[in-house]
Amino acid sequence: MNPIVQVAIFLAAIALVVAAIALARALGRIARAVDLITDANGPVAQLVAEASETSAEVRQLVVKLEVISEHVSGVAESLHRVGDRAASMSEAVLDQVEPPIESAVALVRGLRAGARVLAGKWVQRHEESGNSGRMP
């Protein structure tokens, strides 16, 4: 037989042995996993029961949150109405207060302007009377 064919047959035999060992290990692991699953039926059932209880508690919490959100919406609506009323009241107050204030400001400006004119005339007259008696 050709030496290359012999080496190929030898390598194929080694590959089959390695594959058989890997298969045996995998089967051992599968057997252990099956044992764990069959032994864990009690804990799995307990986990399912706990998950059901937790789910029921979450549902109750969601219902309570819905009630709270309805109350919060009502409070927000009330605050919105109060804000609207406060805005309309402040607008009414400004409408009542603003015209007299504007009139008072205009009066003060007019008085200042008049006083400025009178003071200017008085200064001018005083300077003219002071200069008329002097000789340049």
C-alpha cells in the first residue's frame, strides 16, 4: 500500500477516535443536564409560583398607579383653572391700575417740562436784569 494512503487512513482513524471521545463527553454532559432538569422540577415549579405572585402584585401596582394618575390629572386640571383665573384677575387689575399710573406719569412729565421752562425763563430774566446795569 502506498505510504500516503496509509498516513491518510491513520489520520482518519485518529479523527474517528477524537470524534468518539467528544461524542462521549457531550453525551455525558447531556445526561447531567437531563438529571439537573428532572431534579429541578420542584424549584422550577416554585419559581413559576413566585413569578405568578409577582405578576399579580405588579398588576395591583399598575391599578393603583392608574388611580393615582387620575388624581394627579385632576389636580393638574384644577391648577390650570386656578392659573387661568389668576391671569385674568391680574389682567383686570392691570387694566384698572395702568391708566391712572400713566396719567400720573404724564402729569409728572408735564410738571417737569413746565418747571424746566419756568426755570429757564427765570434764569434768562435774571441774567438780562443783571447785565442791563453793567457796562461792557
